[in-house]
Amino acid sequence: MIKALLDYQEKDAELREIELTLSGSEERKKALSAKKYLDGVEASINKLDLKAAELSSAYEKCLADFGKLKEQENEFKTAAEEAEDMNAIDYLGKKTDELLGQIRTLSATVARIEEEIKGVIAEFAQTKKKTAAAQVQYKENAPKYAELKNSLKEKQETAKKELDGLKSKVDPALMERYLKKRASFYPVIYEIKGNACGFCSMQLSMSEAGKLKNGEIIECEHCGRLLFTK
């Protein structure tokens, strides 16, 4: 049973090597990175469009409010110039000062919105630049990765077929344990060295050592590898 699994793992190394070659290829990394950006760029542009619309609406409202305040200011100034009663003049002067304060506050708001609009415009330009670069990157690397996959396809399929043949010789429960662990790390099964894990050198407990002597395959409590002894 152990020999069958060791034979399987030895052949599995070939498939693993192909998988690592594919997953570690620069063409794949660059193509995936570009595609990820391109897949999300529409949402980013939609957010910028929404923000631009909100800023534009706020800007137009501020300009309209600014115009109304300037009209009121002129009205108060004219009324103050024509007034003869000192109380009326004082009142109109205070109202004019209040309006000037509102105008200053509104002017600051308008300036802030203008800066935000400039920021959105700059972000649009940067997004456009990045999108163009991502399109070029994907166009260059996707075909190269496809070519690499195609060059390894026959070797990969052959390895899988051979593994399918070896799998039938391994206990199904043990095979299931192996495949679950194989998804996280490789190699999966090791022979113990002395009284320790053959991978991480963690010392085995007496109970674990006893199970090994009885022919069982145990799991290292430290690294999770499957362990056996001849």
C-alpha cells in the first residue's frame, strides 16, 4: 500500500513540475494581472463618472447660490446708500456683512469643489493611461501563455493518465488523504528519520511511533505530512 502511494507520488512530481512551470510563468502572471485590471476598470470608471456628476451638480448649485447672494448684497448696498435713518443704515450694514460672510464661505466651497474636479479629471487621465498599458500587456502575454500551455499539454495529459493508472493501486481512503494535502503542499508522504518526521524533523510521540510499528500511516502534528516507516 505504501509502495503504491510512493510510486504515485514519484509520478506526481512530473505533473507538479508542469503545474509549477505554468503557474510560475511570467507570461501567465502578466496576462492575469492585466486581465484583473481590465475586468475592474469599468466599475472604476463608473464610480468616477458618478463622482464627476455629483461634483458638477454641487458646483452648479454653488454658482447659482453665489449669484443670488451677490444680488442680495447689491440690493442691501443700494438700500444702505439711499437710507437716511441711522438704525436702517446700521441694520442694512449688518445684513451686508452677514452676506459677505456667506459669500466667503461659499467661495471656499467652490474652490474646494474645483480642486476635487481637477482630481477626478486627473484620475480619469491616469485610468485611461493604465487601461491602454493593460490592454497592451494582455495582448502580448496571453498568446505567449497559451503557447506555453499548448507546448506542455501532451506531457501533462500523459502524466495524468499514468497517475490515473497508479491511483487504482492505492487504498481509496489513503488516496483521498493524499490528494487533500497535495492541494496545499508537496511532497506529501515521507519516511521517518530515526524517531522524527522526515520533512520537518519533529520528534514523534510514543503513541505515534507505536502506530508506525503496526504499519499505519500517521500524520505529522507539526507539518501535516503523511509519515511511514519501512
